[in-house]
Amino acid sequence: MRTAFLIDGTAFCYRAFYAIRGLATSDGRPTNAVYGFAVMLKALRDKHHPEYLAVARAV
């Protein structure tokens, strides 16, 4: 069976931003949302192995 995942990118980023605190670049820019997004997306792919995956964002 083929699987397709559609990710709500805005919600994923929001969740990642507040789930991981304190990650920032040397000049103070927060990177926790980017890191958390990547980690959660990788975990989702590793667990479910979807054939198709898309990320959408709210405008």
C-alpha cells in the first residue's frame, strides 16, 4: 500500500520552536524551530516510511 503524508508546516514549526529551547547561532538568532522541524520530520520518515511526503504552510 502506498502512503502519502501531508505535513502542516506552520504547526510543525510552532511545535518545534516551543519544544526545544535555547538553540541559537553565535549572534543570537534562534535555530530551535529549524532543528526541531528536521528532527521531527526525520523521525516521522524513519517510523512510517511514506512513499510521498509534502509540507504545506499557511499564508
